[in-house]
Amino acid sequence: MTLRRRFALVAAAAVAVAIVLASGIVYVVVRGELRGRLDDELRAAGGTESNVRIALGDSPLGGGAARGGPDAPGAPGGPDQPRVARPDGPGAPGTLHQRVIVPKDALGLETAYVAVIGADGERLWPLPGSGAADLPVTAATRAVASGGRDAFFSDATVDGTAVRLYTTATARFPGFALQIARPLTEIDRTLDRLALVLVFVSAGGIALAAALGRVVARTALRPVGRLTSAVEHVGETGDLSRRIDVAAHRPGADEDEIGRLARSFNVMLSALEASVGRQRQLVADASHELRTPLTSLRTNIEVLALPATLPEEERRRLLADVVEQLDELAGLVGDLVELAREEEPEASVEDVRLDQLVAAAVERARRRAGAPLFAAELVPCLARGVPSRLDRAVTNLLDNAAKWSPPGAEVAVALELDEAERRAFLSVRDHGPGIAAEDLPHVFERFYRAPGARGMPGSGLGLAIVRQVAELHGGGASAAVAPGGGALLRLELPAEAACAEDLPAGAATPPRSAPPVASPPAPPAPAASGARDAGGGTSTRAG
């Protein structure tokens, strides 16, 4: 089942539950209102009990007309009123009996059932056998007649008809209970019509909700469909340049969840495209870097494989070339392995005297053949990190400066400490050609080499290693154009001031500054070899 269909079904189910609940509430409220009105009518009818009269029956002594006897005009049982006798007849001689008179429409209800019940439960109206409907007499009815209970409502069935029954005491004539009932036929008919209407309205509402849910789902999920198409397109064609512009189809939609998903997808595609681009650049750079030493290496080996007529001096030179080219290949492989190590430094983390580490790296750079003059200004400071990786980053910075500095030029190395921020800053400044403005944002990117540096030795990985080491240690790296020309590269690391206790036993604090020292003259380099540092670090001006 598609997400769109599930969305529509969920919307329809939610609306169905709401409609069913609302319909049930409406039905219950209307039913209560109708029955409440009927109860009010029955209660009002019970208040007209003055029209129900209790008269004295005939006595064996006569005198029925006296004191409002039955023969008196207008009296109960008189000529103008119906007379109802007790079922046992006029009674024994010398006794009185009661007669109940309920005139027609006496209670103002045309379709009402009326009964008068005595405290002993005897029905005084209507008479048994009169053909009138009998209302049920219960213990509660007798209790009302005797004054032991208040009036009450109840449901009953009379001759197969559901009725609403109201039982109340007659205030004027104690010892009697008046029962008034009306059929529920009209109310039930009204409720049946209401239930039918609610069923049709609910069904229509659910169907409409399902249709609207499908429309809303189609509209809301349209960007998801475009995302799906984009993913399928990328998977089928490998084209990573495709992007999803949600705002172009729905203004303001880039702020909702679908818009965020589209932006995340675009960011992912951009990162993937950049990664693939760097990989392709790596392949191109690696093939370029490997082609030259491998070709030279093969040529030298083929020459060495010739008969022994090769002069000894030439043989030694070729062997030196082979060794240097192997070192260059090993350095390139080492750079690639170093960049592949993305994990945080943990196992060999220790306190490192940055000033001593930089001083040692500068001393190695001075001894390297063909190195320029190095001037160091170092402040004692202590950092927490992996010594080998920090040394690799510092060495790469120095090698990069040495590669681009002209003969006899000075490379200024400065290590400063911001005690308030607890940060150390290593600056390496050369007097080379500098860095073009368009290359500054990319000099620390992996596999990046400026167009002018593609003919130089190196793979464009040295400065990328510097940035990676800095970031893994909680720092950073930056590049700028130095005042007066040249490049200024900076390495930033968390650090603090070094105390005397931080020095190893028997070691002296390195000098805060060291004068420039010229390197020994470099011997002639083989034509087929490329310049690389002894540690295998790759150097490049922009990469």
C-alpha cells in the first residue's frame, strides 16, 4: 500500500471516529431533550389534579344530595358528571365509599393514560373491566400514594406501546397516587429519523474525508515524489548535479518538514558530488604523480639490467635514483593512509611540549639538503595530543614553506600562546610567490592543487593532513597572503603555558628564539627524482 493511500485511510479513519462520536453525542442530547420536554409536560399535567375529584358515595340512609351529594347539580357524581363506583358496589349498609371522577381532558393531555391508585394499591380509576388501559402498579406507586416516596418518572409498556409514566401524590386528597403516561411513539419516530440522518451524514463525511485526505496526501507528498524521482535518477544515471527546488512549486514550503527533507537531500547530493569530484581529482593527481616516478623507476631499472658495460659511477647514480623514487612512492602511499585515518586520537594521547616538537622539526628541516634559512621564535607551551601526528603536521608546514622559498630566503617560524583563550598558534611564513586569492579557500582541501602547482612535486595532500590533524586535536588551520609577499600558514591548537615541571629530567628549556642558520649546499639532484621530505610528507603550495 502506498504512503498516499495510507495517509488517506488514516485521515478517513480519524474523521470517522470523530463523526461517530459527534453523532452519538447529538443523538443522546436530542433524546434527552425530547424526553425532558415530555417529562415537563407530564409534571405540569400532574399539577392540575384539582380536576380530579373525590366524592362521597351513596349511603343506605340517603341524603346523597346533602353536603354535595351525588344528586346535587354539579357535584361529583351529579347529573353533569360521570359517576364511577368502586368495584365492590355501593358498599354495605351504614358505610361510606369513595368515588373518583376524572373528567375528559381533565389534565390537558389528549393522548394520555390516567390512573388513580389508592394507598393499598387498588385502582380507583379506571374501573377494571372498563376496557381502559391498565398502568402498572408497583410498590413504588403504593409508596407514593401513602406519602412514603416522592414523585418519580419511569418507562413502561401499555398494550404493547412504550410510554413515559409519571407517578405523583395528590396534594388535595391524601392517600391517593395519580399516574399519568404518554406514548413515546412520536419521540421514537423522531429519534429514528435523526439516526437515519446521522448515518447518511456520517457516511458522506467519511467519504468526503477520504477523498480530501487523498487530495491532501497527493499535494503534500508531491515533493516526496520528486525526491524519489531524483534518487532514482541519480541511481540510474550517476548524475549527482540534480537538485530539488521545493520552494519553486510551493512558496514557503522550504520551511516545513518536506522542505527540510529536500534541503537535506540537496546537501547530501552536494557532499556526495564534492566527494566524488575529489575522488576523481585524486585519481587524476595520483595517476599524474605516480606516472612520473614509475616511468623513471622502470627506465632506471631497465638501464641497470643492461650488460655490465655500464660505468660504476653511473650505476651508483641510477641506484640512488631508484631509492629516491621508491621513497617518493612510499611517501605518497603514507599520505593517503594518513588521510584515511578519520578516527579521533585516543590510544597514544599524551602531554606534548609544542615548542620542543617544533624546535626538533625545524632542526631536521635545517639539516635537509637544499633547505632555506629558518628563523624560529618559540614560546614554551604544553598541548594534549598524539606526538607523531602533531609532528607530521608541523613537518608538512615546514616542507611546504621550504619548497616554495627561493634560495637564500628566510622562513620565519613563530609559536605563540594566548593564555586567556588557552590556544597556541604556530605561524610559518615564507617569501615565495604567495597564494592566489581564488586558491586561499582551497589550500587545505584534500587532493586540491592550484593550477600553477600541478607541475611541482607532491600530491596536494600535505596541507590536507595539517588541517585534519588540527581538527582532530580540537584546533584548526588557516592560510593568508603575508605582508610584503609570500604565504602565511597558521596551525591553531588547544594549549597552555609550560611550567618547569613539564620539562623532561635533565633537559633544558629550548631557546625562545634561534637565529637563521643556512643549510648545507645541496648535491646535484637526479633529473628523474622529485623533492620530498625524509618523513614522507607531501608538500604543495595550494594543497
